[in-house]
Amino acid sequence: MKILIVRHADPDYSIDGPTEKGKKEAELLSERLYREDYAGRFCECFTDNTRHD
């Protein structure tokens, strides 16, 4: 079993979304997970949807 812990992309709290840097970080993570053959192998994913004002 492997456990992956990934920090969210760089946030922009004023728009409740990622910054341009955050978008690039998410894109690079996606590419890396695909390259390392993690696609489709996740059993569970936990997220924090808490709004940070």
C-alpha cells in the first residue's frame, strides 16, 4: 500500500481558486502521477473544502 500526501496548489483566497502558479503546480502533478502510472489506482481521496476568508 502507498499513501500519497499532496498539498493543494498555491491558493488565491480572494477568488477562492488557484493562482497561475497553483494551476501550473496542479498540471505538473497530474502529469507526474500519469507518468508514474497512478492513473485509475486511487481508492480514496480526501479534500478540505473549507473556505478560508
